[in-house]
Amino acid sequence: MAIITKITTQQKNKDRFNIFLDKGKGEEYAFSVDSDVLIRFQLKKGMTIDEFSILEIQLQDDIRKAYNLAINYLARRMRSEKEIREYLAKKEVEEPIANEVLHKLAAQKYTNDEEFAFSFVRTQKNTTDKGPDLIRIELKEKGINEAIIKAAIKEYPLEEQVEKAIKVLEKLNKKSVKESQRIAKQKAEQLLLRKGYPFDIIHLALNEADMEKEEDEEMEAIKYQGEKAQRKYNKYSGFEYIQKMKESLYRKGFSMDVIEKYLEESKKS
């Protein structure tokens, strides 16, 4: 048994209190508690407590500290249960205590994986250019189960996916003026795949977006690529030079008709 001899407020944290006990060898610091734990156990000077009570008080204080960590983490934005669990683990909170905290947060409706998933999908579709497949992967990484993901992803309807994909293509198209039409389309498909758009959405977006180059635009592109190739192969001449140029420009995605026309015009100049 021990007697509480003194309770003092911590200087750096007014919500925490130092508890001093006398276990028969004189007064000494024993542990500190949160104000809620102090009130819950009605701790006061002169109170007698046993070892079991001390362990229970310290356990509840550990839970309270972990709970406060979680609340502060949630204050920034909504979190999935897995995110909170991983955060507490990084803060060296033991698993049984983390379980208690998560149970308490769920009971208070601070956590709800279904609400989190729906909110996450809406936020991602409104603030990023990510496709549904990438959002689905991110939700899975956050510990959301497949049934909830399937329901939440409906917040991102097909027409909005196509619209978003077209905007991505329009931005890319402005940067692809020096590329052949074929290479520009390949890069567009690869970009949309990396951003998480499925093939059916990509094909719809490519059909609706203006990715077709006019003849003069394709000629401008091949002139740019042709000048680079000329600098590389100017040490060759005759048939060998022509073959090197054709191979290089074909790899760049230009059709043989466009290549022949460019080589013919470059001869004249």
C-alpha cells in the first residue's frame, strides 16, 4: 500500500500532474497522469492506493496519452483505422493500448472507414488528376476493404473520369508539338495508365480529345526531330546517310510517307 503525499502540476504541461507517494520509505515521485485520469480516479493527497490500482492508473494514463496523439493526428484530416494504427505504432504505442484507443475513437464516431473512403474519393477526384485505379490502390494501402472501395469509387462516375482524362491529354498535347502523332499518343496512353485510368476510359478520352495532328504540324515535328538526327548522322553520306535518317525518324513514330517528304524537302534546302 502507498499514500499519496503530494500532487503537483507540471510546469511545461498544465494538463499533467506529478504524483508523489510514500510506500513506507518516505516521499518520492511515482508517476504522472493526465487531468482526466486524475479526475476519473479521484486522486488526492492522503489517499491510500495499492499496487494494482497504481498499475490500472498508469494503464489508463497510457491510453489517454495515446488517445491524445490520435486526436491530434485526426485534427489535420480524416484518417483510416490503419493509418491511425500505423501512426501510433511509430509513436511506440503498444498494440493493446492502440486497440483501446481505436475502439474509443470508433465509439465516438471519430473514425469510420466507410465515411473516410467516400470522402477520400471525392477529395481526390476534385483536387487531383488521378484516375480511379490509382485511387483504388491508395485506398487499399490505407487498409480499406474491397467492398467499401467498390462502393466508394462510385463517387467518381465514368463521365467525370473521361472529362478528367481529357484535361490531362490537353495539357500533354501542348507539350507534344515536337513529337510525332504516334509517339504523342503512346506517351498519352502511358501517362493516363500511370495516373490510374483504365483502358476503356483512355480510349474514350483519346477519341474525344483532339490528338490528331494536321499535316503541317506533323511536318514541323519531323523537322525538329530531323535536325537532331542530321547532327547525329552528318558523318555519313549517300545511301547510308539516308538509311540512318529513315531508321531514326521511323523510330520516332513518323510514317514513311512523312519521312520521304521531309527528306525530299531537306534535299532542296
